[in-house]
Amino acid sequence: MNTEQKLEKPILTEDVTFRKTDEGPKQEEWNWVDSRQVQDEDVLARPANYYEATLSPWKTFPALEHDCECDVVVVGGGLLGASTALHLSESGVETILLEKNKVGSAASGRNGGQLTPGLARWEAESIIENFDYDEACRLWKFTSIESFDLIQEITEHYALDLDMRRGHLTAAIHPGHINALTVGADARRYLGDDSVRILGPYEIRDHINSELYYGGALDKIGGQIHSLGLTRGLIYGFVKNGGHVYEDSEVLKIETVSEGVSIETAQGKILAKKGVVLAVHHTTFQLLSDVNSTIPFYTYVGVTNPIEGGSKTLLPTQMAVYDTQLQIDYYRPVRKERILFGGQGTGMRWNSDKVVDYLMSRIKTIFPQRDDIHLELAWSGTTDLTLNGAVDCRKLGEKAPIYAVHGWSGHGIAQTVRIGKAIRDDFLKLNDDFEMLASIEHRSILMGRQLAPVAIPLAKSLLGLGNKITPGKMISF
């Protein structure tokens, strides 16, 4: 291992600083800023998104430009990679993390920041259907209270300020959806979780100042967090524990050798003597040709101007919200009385103009009484989904284990962090939590990536048709 790395703790700023992004030129996603807020052409061309723009300046790490060896190589600087690396470092495992762009520059630093329980699209009902009672209870606890408590423990141990809040709402856009939410709450009680309370049409307005909803569910476990701050906070802990990070270091080849696993980048090579973790989300297939179980899709998020009178005029209890429409809206209050608002999932990436128009149309639908709201920032993101809706967790390799996790469907900040700990535990043979996750079977999707631009719109159209025929049946994409 080479010289020690040092890193300052991520610090949240009071409000947005409109500035140029730190993301590298290879970043596939786009960021947008309202030109009324910025005159600098360089910033307008490559602005920082909201999460970047509300964090203190962050150190960039060097690219890997030499050959070395260590116990474990983690590929990917998002939440899964950062959590796994942190937990390995806490156990004294010599670990190197490689990121092809910048830490948190992909989905982990571009999502809606909402904390909800479950394993991607598997909520309590799906878990009950696929596991016996004892294992279902165990998996639900893993994906709910254990996941949220772990983030709390990490933030306290490393003294991180991440704007974490508890409490989450699911708002029903049709009276028939209340029944589905009630069944979901009942399934959770069956598994020993009484954290959900069903709200009626009047009580929901105590939380959301909108006449759009017919009730909802209040989840005391769920919540919200500054997701890029969390990712950087995990990296901060990893480096503090002696870990090493290399950015702008895309992995080109993984090969099993007699001494372990060889990891090759453009300018360097690492021998991982004891294991590899692939935490590269929707691009796992590029490194493991026989793992092709996901379809990519694109998501979009924006942040409003400061709300006149304060965000409590729209969200009195300041809880994060999902709704139950087919193409869900999700939103939450953030610093300086702004609202972060996201929605839509597409097979091809929309441009910024189309996204801003779409998100604003949704904001006006929910809060038609306000004509003073506009977006000041927006950005795109990429996630992936599996056919069965659960996260795909695998353990491969011959000489040394190769862990791979993908297929989050845009859900799972807290669970991603928890799975990072589970990988560490499996590596050290502390428990069989990862085996439980890996027992879920997944099917390969033939030509899934090539067909995504057609398959996703077609699936949404068919679901939308079903939604019109039976509007009381809750179907969300």
C-alpha cells in the first residue's frame, strides 16, 4: 500500500452555492440550473446538482497509476461500495476502493434522498410470499429497522450531519388505494412491525397541504437524508480507518489468478488476494458477462426556489412523501425552505427542458394553490430493475469471493448501506445474512439493455391501461 490518504469530513452548507460540478467529463448524467440564478457560462454548461451544491468543497482522489496488492478491492464509489469498504476497514481488512468517475457521482449521489423499508420493490407482502415466516421476519427486520439503525449508528460514530429525519408518508391518489396500504400495514404487523398508521382523507392534510389525496400511510421507520453527504461520510470513515480511494479509475478487466483476483484499470493493476466487491449498480454486466438480470431506466429530480412562507405551508410535518400513482411522485423538504421533487422513469434519457416541464406540471397538480413555485435545479439519474422486483445479490468466484449487488429499482438507500455490512460479515464468516439475500433467484433478461427504450414505455402503457380499467388497484412503477 502506498502513502496514507487524508480527508476532511463532509459539511452541509446553509443553502445552495450555484457552482460548477466536480464530476468528471465522462459523467453520462446531466445537471441543470435555472439561468436566472447564474451568469457564469462555465457553471451553466456544467452545474453542480443540489447535493453537490450544498456540501463543502470535497477533496478529489488520484487515479490509480501503479500496481499494488491488498486484501479486498471494492469497485464503485457509491453507497454500497462506500459502506462495504467502511465496514471492512473497521475490521482491519486492507481495502482499496476504485471509482471510475467521482465518489457519489452516480445513483447514490443523485437520488431523491428518501428512506423507505423493503428490498427494492419487495415490501412486506412480497417477502412473506417468498420466505417462510421466521426468515421473512428476519429479512424484513434486516431491510427496515436494522438498516435505519445502522445509518444512525454510523452518523453518530463519525459525527456526521446529514439532515436525517424519521417519518415517511405514502399518499393515496385513489380511495381504493387505502385498502392496499392497509393490507401492507397488516403484512408488516404480521412480521412484528407496528410502525405504520393508516391516515384518512382529513388526517393526511395535517401532513400535506393538498386536496389531491384520499388518505395514506404514515411510516415511523422511514425518513429522509442528504444522500451524497451520506456517501461521502462513509468514504470519510473509510479513509479515516486507513482505506485508500482512487477516482477516475475505471475497471477494465477482472480475472481470477492463482494468487486471488486481478483488477486492471487503464494505468494500474491491483491483486486482490482475498476478495472483490462489485458495487457498480447498473453496469455490473460489463465486468461479469454471465450476470445480465437487470434493465436500466432513467429518473429525474429537481429542487424548487425557497417557498414563500416556508416549506411547512406545503408540508406541515416536514415528512418525505411518495404517492400511489402509476408513475409515482416523491418529494420532501430540504434546507432553506426548498422542496426536492422527483418522478418519472423512462427507457431513454429525457433532456432537461422536458424534465423541468414534467416536474413542474406535477408540482402544480399537487399544489395548484401556489403559482410562485419554480425549479432552480434539476438533474437526471440512472437506476436498474430486476424482473422479480428484488435486489440481485450474488457471491461468485473460485480463488476468492466476488460479491455483486444490483437491481435496486430506485429504492434502497438504507438497505444498500446495510448490505455493505452484510458483505463484510460474510467475508469474515460472522453470519449468513448475505446468504439469505443471495438465496433469492433471479432470471436473466435476454436483450434487456437493448430493448429497454421500447420495453419500459410498453410496460408502462400496459400498466397504465390496467390502471384505467381498475383504478382502485394500486400499481406503481
